[in-house]
Amino acid sequence: MANKKRNTILFVVLALGFLLMFFASISLGSVTIPLKDVVASLTGGQATKSTWEYIIINYRLPKTITAVLAGTGLSMSGLLMQTLFRNPLAEPYVLGLSSGASLGVAFVILGAGFLPSFLSVIALSSYAIVLASTLGSTLVLFLVLIVSQRLRNTMAILIVGLMFGSFSTAIVSILTYFSTAEQLQKFTFWTMGNLGNLSWTNIGILIFCVGIGLLLSAKSIKPLNALLLGENYAKSMGLNFKQARLIIILATSLLSGAITAFVGPIAFIGLAVPHIAKLTFQTSNHTILFWSTLFFGSIIMLFCDIVSQMPGYDVTLPINAVTSIIGAPVVIWLVMRKRNF
């Protein structure tokens, strides 16, 4: 009863924290917009200045929604992978999806110099980069799914995923070696991650993909709880292990693949947020971890987005760097506090 009351209080605090970060992310930036104008713009009213309303609707709100989607999707992917492989170091990109996406983008950006001039312009467009990233991660997904149907050992799938990642990274390195400084700069910018520059159409596609991934994740809550004690125990409880593993891999692939395609690879969130949720709620029950991971993922990503915007300055820091700089010390501190981790 005490744990239930404690969990309720924690969830209320997380909900309030989410709302605070959501509105702060829209309000803060190179131009600080008063909170009352933010609320007025989002509720159909008018802001004090028309330029503020334009900034909110066309720039700040899409970026904030993207941050929430990226935070929830990557953190949930990390939780799924850590439970499936029973490895605290597992993260969303452990199956090689990020490397596959990077390979697709590398072919477009770094290989554009081998194309005719009119085709290279098309290849370097934002839609071409998203498409290439999607195709790269999807290709790796299909290969992993084929392997998962042939292998009984889950750890073998982890090794195969890592090998796919290494192979993709090697191809990217070769393309990098033959690329120009301008091409390398564009590819480097993509690897830093970017929550902005998404149209409402792109956000709609991302919402659909993340929504399906989260539904598959919710469907996997009971299998995940059964897997806590190992595959053999889960099978003895009547779990269709192959089917459950397939759904978990599909959910992870859909979440991390779609997010990487639209915003680039983002470090730390998928690895650390599940640990933060577990250490805060002191439970391994995935019914609780499902919601707490979603809240923590969105709050931390929104906070990192606020920091990356450098409120009051015209400079925007790479979101990938900010997530790691802020996140790594937090996890170290939490682990040091819980020495039995």
C-alpha cells in the first residue's frame, strides 16, 4: 500500500515536470517568449506579438513535439532491449539499426560526388536523407528478423546485430576516406542529431511510427515481466518466446529506426533512462516501468533541448552532445547512490 502511494506521488511529480519542461521548451530560446503568450497561442488565442505566435507554431512547437517523441521512443527501445538481452548496457541501436541508417545517409551525402550535378542536388535534399536513413535501418531490420527466426539463442541475435553494425560502420569509413571536406561536414552535422527542421507532415509520420511502436511495447509488458527470470522460466509459464521476441524486436526497430531517420542518432537516452526509471521507482515491474520510462524520457529530452537552445543566445548546440554531457554524470551519480545496482 505504501509503495502504491509512493508511486502515485512520483507519477504526479513526473506529470507536472513534463508540463513544466514542455512549456519551458517552447518559451525559451534565442527569443524568450512569456508563458502567457505561449499558452494563448496553443489554446487558439493571440500572442502579444504576431512574430511570437509565428515562432511558436512554426518552430518551437514542432521541435518540442519532436523532442517528446524522440525521448519516449528511444527510452522505451532501451527498456525493451535491456530486458530482452538481460544486459544493462543494451540500448536501442544494439541491433545495428543506427549503423544501417548511417550507412544509408552516408551513401547519399558522401556518395553524392559520384552522381551527376542535377542528381546530387536531389540526393542532398532533406527528404532524400530521411528516405536513405529509413531504407538503411529497414534493411538491417529485415536481416535481423531473418536471423532471429533461425537462431534460438537471444544472445546470438545480439552478436549478429553488433556485427551488422560493425560492417555498416566499415563501409561508412571507406566512403568517408574518399569524401570531400564539405561532404564530411554535412555527414558530421547529421550524426550530431537535430530536433528542428521537421515539417508537420514529417511529424505526423513520426507520431504514427512511434505510436505503433509504443502499442507493440505495451503488448509486450507481460512477456517482459516473464523474461526477467530467463527464457526457460518464461517458456515454462506458457510464453510463446519466439513470437514475443519478434514483437519486441519489431517495436524497438520501429521506434529507433523512425526516430533516427528524422532526427539522426541520439546517444544516452535509450541507455540511461530505463536505469533512471528503475532506480527511482525501485521496481522491475514493466507495468510501472512502461509509464515511468515514457515520462523520464520525454522530460530529460525536453531538458536537453532547452539546454541546446542556449536561451538568450543565437547559438544552438548539437543535441547529441548535450544528451551525453548531461546524462552520463546523472547515471553515474544514481548508480553510486544505489551500490547494489
